[in-house]
Amino acid sequence: MSVGSSQHSSEIVRPNDWQAPPSSSGFAPVAAMGSSKRMRVARRIAWNLLPPLTFVAIVGLWWAAVEVFRIPAYLLPGPRGVFARLVTDASVLWTHSKVTLTEILLGFGLTVVTAIPLGLVIALSPLAKQLVYPPLMLMQLVPKIAVAPLFLVWLGFGMESKVLLTVLMTFFPLLLASISGFQILDDRLLYLTQSMGATRWQTFRYLRFPAALPVIFSGIKTSATIAATAAIVAEFVGANKGLGYVLLRGTSTMDIELVFAVLVVLTIVGIAINYIVEFCEWAMTPWQRAKNN
């Protein structure tokens, strides 16, 4: 009995002695990782395609509305006619677009190089805030469109009046954003840098300016949007070239397709300016990229 039982027990396989046979599914985790990576890439591509797909959907709704409701072309032309005018009048539109772009870039550039430093001065100096800020607020309360004819009297029908109106309409939003950005820093951080022996320049370069950049760029985006509107309004008041002049000419002759072609060009200009500002923000704020990722 003892011998038979010992032989029988030796034939019993214990759980700890069992080993799974080699399987060809060893690459399953790697395949799962590859598929999840492909899914992430696909989602990222789909997310980036949303803006152009939205634009395509808007154009499709525009075309459908014209076709279904049979809207006459003198009220709302279809996208086919508008895009055809973009091709046939490309040289004229490009010539006038260069004028309007120059006005936008000059006025917006002057706003950036003046509003941000002045915002820094007002944010850090109580005396400057008491002396400089009230007159600027008073200028902001004056309607800019009402003052635009005076610019024509003072500066004529040239580019100077358009640039000045663009500066006046874009200056105050960026100034307010700059003041808020430079004042957003917690005083305890300033005390900490002072206790560590940092100079004023080091504190500004490594602490105050980076903390203010996101707020400043929000003001830059707002001012960039207003800049295009300001240039067009200035050309409405008095001009013999520019996209605003083409808009007035198309409206006076009931050339609605030309008017819509100009609106498409202005939309493209606004999108381009917005993407340029966003790229500058992306390049100058790497810590924001790391946080978003």
C-alpha cells in the first residue's frame, strides 16, 4: 500500500510545478500598444480637421440655402459665383489687400510696441497710474468712428489716417491686458525672489514677464481682431484704395458677388493674423505647451 500510494502521489501534478506551454500570443501587449497609439494619432488628426470641416459645412449650408429657397443673386449669391469672382478678380483683390494689410500691420505693430511697455509702467508705478491712466481712459470713452473724419482733415486721405485710427481702436484693449498681466503676480513670489538675492531685472525676466505673457497674448488676440475692423472702417470714411474701398464700390454698384468675395478675403486675413499670434504665443510660452500636453 505504501509503495502504490507513493507511486500514485508521484504522478500527481502539483499546481506550482505546472508551466503554461509557449504561446504565439506573446506580442499581444505590443499590438495593443500600437493600436492605442494609432487611435491617439487618429483622434488628434480628427481634432485638427474640425476647423476646416466646419468651414466646409458652412459653405455647404450656404449653397443649400441658396438652392432650396431660390434666393436671387443680388441678395445672396451662391458660393460658386463668389469663388469664381475670387479667381477672375484675383489681381484687383490682391492689389487692394496689400494696402489694407499694410495698414493693419503698421497700426497693430505700433499698438504692440507702445501699449505693452506703457502697461508695464502703469502696473509698476502708482504715480504713472494716477497721471497717465485717466487721460487714456478719457480717450477710450471718445467714439473713434466720430473722430475718424477729423483724421482725414488733419492727415489727408493717405495711409496715415488709417494707421492712426487702427492704433486708437486697438490700443486700449492691449493696454488693459498688459496692466492686468503685469499685476497678476503674487507678492509672496516677489518677496521670495528678493530674499534669494535676485535683481529687479532677473525678477522681471524670469518671473513677472513669463507670468504676464498669457494675459498679454489674450489682449493681443483681441486687438488683432479689432485691427482688421479698424482698417476697413477707416477706408469707409475716406479712401481710394484698399478692401474697404472695394466694398463700398461693390455696394454702390450692387455687385454683391464682389462684396462677398471681399468678405472672404477679409476672413482669410483675420484667420491668418490669428494663427500668427497663436504661433507666437506657442513659441514664447513653452511651459503652456507642456501643461496642455
